[in-house]
Amino acid sequence: MTERSFIATATGPQQALGERLRQARLARDASAAQAAAELRMPQAMIDAMERGDLSRLGASIYARGYLRGYARWLGLPQDDVDIVLEPLQAESPPPLHSASRISHGRYLMERYARRAVYIVLTASIVVPVVWLATQERLPVDPVALRSLDSLPLAPQAAGESGKATLGAVDPAAIGPPETMAGDSPVVASFTSFLGKRAAPRPEAVPVAPGWRMVFRGDSWVEIIDRDGQRLEFGVIRAGSEREFAAGTVARVALGNASVVDVFHAGQPVSIAPFQRANVARFAVSSEDELLPPGG
């Protein structure tokens, strides 16, 4: 039986192609093992192709590669391989199977749990920052104040003058520290203590009759005392008055002197002899007499 008559009487194109491959190998005087060695594939693949069992070759794309490679090695036209495999091109690709075995419910749980963790971490950072940014000031615990008058004093013996003296704080009467402070720090306040026992303020001592200056307009003033210290320095506004005790003023400089009236012991004093360009400069002797600046 010739090769053409065999293909015509074959039960299927795949079996006809397989027999043609086997006949071509035998015509080349090569064994299946030799073909497998030179093509670098298992001998089982060679046997499957010669039997026409293309299911052993895997998907159509793999079967096409194996058959074309074997036909090329045998010297057969590759168009015969394409004609046989053409009906198989429309086959759908093999279904993909996941290598890991995990249930759909567990997959959803892990997916949304991961997102929930991201949301919680983001909220734990963003919420405190936004809260602090909207506060006018940081929260501070109030400090508890306690007057020293509320603390019991231990009695002491009278002094030499016969009067009782202020005793020390009695630790036994205070109690343990936790009963005093509580959850907040305690700061002793001297307000009540000083308010009750402060000595009366002395009455203001009247200034001895001396120098008095009345400003009818704004004037720049510098007044130096006997020790070289400034008693007055700067601009004095209109309507103001300044008084200095007798024997304290040593040197005087008055800007815009025409609007300044100077009195000594209640009597007006003329400063015109010491005035230049509306600026008066004069010194005062120990007897409170006016002298030139260098006098």
C-alpha cells in the first residue's frame, strides 16, 4: 500500500498524519529513541505523535510545535501538519487553575481585612492631627491651689517677748500625701497669707518744695541729678507737670523751651538767659541757683 492510499483509507486525519510520520522515520532508518534524543523530547511524545494521539501533547499550541518540529526533522512538508491541526485552532485555551487552594470566603475576608487595617491606621494618624490643629491651645490639666492658711500649724512656745511665734506645719495633721494631692499637683498659694498679714502701706511722703515744670506744649527733656543719673529723659506731652525735690537737680536740657514754665519753691524762674534757638541748657548749684551749663 502506497503512502497516498494509506492516507485516503485512514480513519482520521490525525491517525493518517501519525502513520506518515512513522513511515518517514522508518524510511530514514531511525528509531524512535534516536528521534527523541536528537529532538530532545521524551520518547513517549514520539510514540504519541506516530499514533495520532494528540491529546498526550497538551494544548493545540504545544501539539503544533511538537508536530512541526518532528516533521521538519523528518523532512516532511509542514503544510500537512497545518491542515491536520486547523480544526484544533478554534479550541478554547485550557482553563487556568489556581495553584493555591483557598476558599472564596476566605479570600474576601483577607482582602477586606487588609483594607480595614489600612483605614484604621490612617485614621489613628489623621484624626489626632486634625483634632490638635482645630484646638486653640493644647489641653492642660488645671493646677490645684491650696492656701497655706488651711494647713494646721504645730504649737510652739512663746518667745522671749512673751508673744506666740508662728509654728511649723504639723505633718501629723496633714495626713498622707495622697490625701492632699489627689490626682492633680498641689501648689501652695501665698495670696491669703500675704493678704491677711501684710503691713499697711506707708503714707506718701510729700516732696520738699523744689523744682516744678509745667509743659504747655510738647518738649524734649533731659534732667540729670547730683549722681549723674537721669531723673527724666524723653518727650513730655503738653499739659504735663514734673516736680523734683530741692537739691536733687544738677543739669537740665529743655527742647522747645518757650512752652515750658519753670518754678522754684513756688516762684517762677526765667530760663531766657540760658536759651539758644528755643533750647535751654543750664546747671543748678547746691543752693538751687541757675548757672550756665559749664558752671
